[in-house]
Amino acid sequence: MSIIELEGIYTAYEGDDKPIIKDLTLRIDRGEYVVIGGPNSAGKTTLLESINGLVKITHGRATVCGLDVGRKGHEVRKKVGYVVQNFYFDPFTPFTTEQVVMMGRYGRLGLLKRPSEADYRAAERAIRLVGIEDLAQKTIGTLSGGQQQKVMIAHNLAKEPEVLLLDEPFSNLDFSAREYLQGILLGLVKGGTPIVTVSHAFDGLPDIRIHLVVMNDGRITKDIECSSRSVEDIVRESSFKRAM
Ligand SMILES: Nc1ncnc2c1ncn2[C@@H]1O[C@H](COP(=O)(O)OP(=O)(O)OP(=O)(O)O)[C@@H](O)[C@H]1O
Ligand SMILES: [Mg+2]
């Protein structure tokens, strides 16, 4: 059984008769580096939200880590990390970086809901891995966009997810931060955790086989394995054809 299995799913934000994702079938296995490409409004973000149960699945079968996404969305979200595309923290948000990263552990806390030594260690490790030790005591709303992005990545690493979804994770990051993040993602993939990343920029992908999915108008128009070097051309070509 694959870790993500979507079979003929339709998903809708509003009425069931207005599906965004249409008849989509996709399987993702452990250790895969998946890139989702395609033009604006193709349904890439909606696909990620379908995987972790944030949008209604009206037809078809969706399981993640063996759990039915429609019925067990809450359980699925405990196992799935999700770095969202657009977020905004009010400048007066009262949580520090350290606290936000620690919140990544909340789905794992036991009955008493008190963090254990292991939880603190996982949060510290994530902060160190992303290299944001100097931001630990600052409140998140006072950080720059790229710094906030790093905090959200650390939050999701602290979670130690079974699957990591990232929506445009590189958009706010400078060149060296992008390279660094690619290294972190590569490490996760090598450890078996599948990465599913939506992106419009494909330079700097690690030199490994990529499971490339191209979307257009809520459907998958390409689902192939390819080298990281050919991703950009394939996405450009499939998107261009559609635009004409
Ligand atoms: N919360 C929502 N309620 C209603 N419709 C939505 C919602 N979010 C997205 N949509 C619609 O779903 C379609 C797909 O949007 P989605 O955000 O999945 O596209 P995308 O491929 O991620 O695009 P982009 O590259 O611009 O991020 C769009 O037509 C959009 O208007
Ligand atoms: Mg999007």
C-alpha cells in the first residue's frame, strides 16, 4: 500500500457540483521526492489540501498512511506536515519562534498535554537544523517573510511527519537559504519521508529521481518519473501547450 493513495477523487470548497479537483488519481510512496507543477489556479494547493483533508472530498477514495482522509482528517493531519503557501502573522502575535516550533509537537503530546524532554529536544533539533537559533526568543510577527517561512519549516520538521507537503517553500527564501532547504529535504527523502512540493521554480532541485506531477484545470496532465534536470522543460512544455 502506498503512503498516499488518491483514486478518482473530486474535491470542492463550495458546492459539491463545483469541483476544483476532478477525477484525480495519484500514488506516492515512501522516499519519493514529488514535484507538483502547473500554471496558476491549476489546483496545486487544492491537491495538497485534499491530501491532508482540508477540503471536502466529494467522490473517490483517498487514504494517507492507511487512514481514510474524508473520515479521519484530524488523524491524517497529525501525521502530515504542511508548509502553507500564504500565511500572515499579525505583528502582535504573542508567540515566540521557540513556541511556534514547539507547537509542531502538539499532535504528539500525551494525555496530560505536557511536553516531554523528547518534545523539547525535537523542537531544538528543528531550530538548529533550519539555523534559526538567533530568532528563538523573538515573536513571530516581528520577523521578515523569509524568517517566518523558516520558522514554519522548523515547526513542520519538529513534528517529525510521515509525509511533508510544502507549497512554494522557496518563494521567500534567498539563494543560500534555498540551497540549504533543498539539503534538508534531500535528507528527509533519504530517510524515507516522502516530500511533496509545489513550486514554480525548479532550479536547485537535488540530483535524484523526481516524481513529477503536472496539473492543469484540476486534473493531472502528466505523472512521470524523471531526472531533476528535465523538470523545468517538461513543466514548461506541458503548461505552454495548454495555454495556447
Ligand atoms: N478557499 C477556496 N474557496 C473557493 N475556491 C477556491 C478556494 N481556494 C482555491 N479556490 C479555487 O480553486 C482553483 C484552484 O486554486 P489553487 O489555489 O489550488 O491553485 P494553484 O494551482 O495552487 O495556483 P497558484 O499557482 O496560483 O498558487 C482556483 O480557481 C481558485 O479560485
Ligand atoms: Mg497555490
